[in-house]
Amino acid sequence: MNGAGPSFVEIAATVIFAIAVVHTFTTHYFERLARLHPEHAGLWHMLGEVEVVFGFWAMVLLIVIASHLGTRDALVYLESRSFTEPAFVFVIMVIAASRPILDFAGAAMRFVARILPLPAATGYYLTALSVGPLLGSFITEPAAMTLTALLLREQFFGRNAPVRFMYVTLGVLFVNISIGGVMTNFAAPPVAMVAERWGWSSGFMMATFGWKALAAVLINAGAATLMFRAHLKDIPRLSSGTARLDVPVWMIAASLAFLGAVVTFSHHPVVFLALFMFFLGFSEAYKRYRGRLILREGLMVGFFLAGLVVLGGQQKWWLQALLTDMEPAVLFVGATLLTAVTDNAALTYLGSLVEGATDALKYSLVAGAVTGGGLTVIANAPNPAGFAILKGSFADGAINPLGLAAAAALPTLVAAAAFQFLP
């Protein structure tokens, strides 16, 4: 962008970004086209996949840049983008969803649930929606989303699950994951983007954000459990899982070691991708224990996030200007709402570039960004992972974006109240 205003490419990128956002709300229309025009059903099905949307429109943007500035400039722009986060989310999804990790997580959830003075299914549901998201502060939010979504799908998202129950559960899950990772300075993408630049330690995060997030997570999970207590009480017993494997302790320990190593080197793609190659080889050697690896789902989510990186890189001209002129209270509301239509990590990164930001502005930006992270599938990097895992449980294999936003509204207000009114 020059001093006279946004360039043609920046304006075009914003228009394309807006179209992509609208596309995410209209994917059901393309599924209808697939039924009406079976000769092109494959194309319409592809465009009806939410995970494809941003990757497709990122391609359109690159074509526009190449047409206007030349192929070299388009390649320079593409190579200037960091795709570490999409690659990490893909890797952590596949490892976290392997059977040894799922068995261990499920057993841990059952142990916690048994301590609670509640029926088995009720206690497990409450534990999954509270402990699961809070794990995001330690194993990263994408890993926590993958584990919790798979465990919820296995236990509660069966054919007879009420639609309202599934949407409310999804809304609480997305909001709790978004705020549940702020107890440390490395696990939530919007926090990781600013922690080093602003000198925020994990101790600072716990004292400033973490305990408030903990309160909101417990309230949201408790409210959902109370709302559906009758339905949960009717679930006779917890499923032991489909094709549950007898995974030995050493296999679980090795899988947890891979997970921990990938989390440790989450900002170093050369290292975590090499670890992933070793994990794939290890899993192949002992495939009788590993279960099905969700490679397709992980790749789709990675493609979605990569498209968001490409499109989001050209939104600085209006986002940063908008954030600069806001007072703390207004910035909190603005960041919460803006997060619904742009990735919250991109939002905090752009805000971190504002020179001379006060501590109050920094707090409002990050608090607002994580508060709004459950409203849409694009609001928070882990959301596409949960979306991909759970969408098959809904009618026609699709999650209504308006239904998600409505279900996430009340949990979002709880999070907003915690961050704004708790001392």
C-alpha cells in the first residue's frame, strides 16, 4: 500500500476475501447444485466443502496478482507468507487423532468423570467440554480440539442426538477451545503471535487471562450440561468405542512422546515435519495399534488455513487502520466481532504492529480476539479441525454457519463478561 491509499491488489484481495466469507455461509447451495447437475457433481461437491473455500479463493487471488503484476510478483507474495501454522495443525491433528492418544485421553476423561457426583454420561460430557478445552493451554489448541471433538463424536453425536444438542455442544466447544488455551503463552495461536513481541510469559498469561478463561470455560460447560441433563441421563452407558484396540502402554508412551515433541517444536516446521515422518513410519510398523490416521481430514484443514494465510496477508491495509483508532473498550468489542470474519491470530498479529499500544489496548485486543473465536469456522485456527471431525454427524454432512453462530452467542457473552468484568 502506498501513501495515496490501498493498491488495486489490496482492494481486489479484500473483495475476494469478502466473497470467500459469503461462500462459507452458502456451501449448502453447491451441494444442491451437485444433485441438480450430476454431470458436474464432483466440482459442485468440492465447492460445497467448507475446507476448500479459502484455498479456492486464494488461488483466484494469486491469478489476479499474476495477471496484474506478473507471475514473479505472485510467487514473491506467495513465498513471503508463513505456512507454519497450517502445516502444524495438519501434523498435530493426525497425531492427536491416532488411536493410542485417543485411548489415553478417553481413559483420562473417564477417570475425571468418575470423581464427579454425576451419572457417567453427564460427568463425561461436562469433563469433555471443560477439561478438554483447558488442555489446549498445554498440548496446543489444535490438539485439544482434535481430541475433544473425536471423543464427543464417539460418545454423544450418534444418530439419535437432538440437533439442538449438537449445535449447542459445538458452540460451547468452539468458544471454550478459543479461550481455553490462554493459560500459557505458546498454545493459543492469537497469543503466540504477540507473546514474544510484548514479553508476555506463561505466568503473566495465567495471572491476566488464564483464571478468567478458566471461570468462563467451567460456566459454559456447566450450563450446557445443565441444559441437556435430561438427554444425558437417558444415555444408558458410555460407549467403549468402535473397534477399541488393546493398545499397550509402550505404544501410548511413544505416541505421547511424538505429540510432546511436535508441540515443543511447533514454531520450527523443519523439525516437526521430520518428526511427523518418523511418526508415520512408526505407525506403519505398528499399524495394528494405531487405528485410522485422519490424513484426508488433516490435509483439508491445512488447505483451508493455508488459503486463509494467503487471503489474510492482503487485509492489513484496512484492519490495522481500524484497530489503531479504537479505545480499549471499543477495541474489545471490535476485535470480538472482527474475529468472526477473519482469523484471530491474524488479527492479533496486525494489532501487534501498531506502535505505542498501551497495556490496556493490548489486553483488549487479545481478549476480544479469543472471545470471538467460536463464532464461525474461520474465527480460530482449530475450528476447521473440529468442523471437519463433527460435520458428518449433522444432516447432509453440513453444519449451518448461522446455527453455529447462534449456538456460540451465549458462551461468547460469558467469555466477554469474564474478560471485561472480572478484576
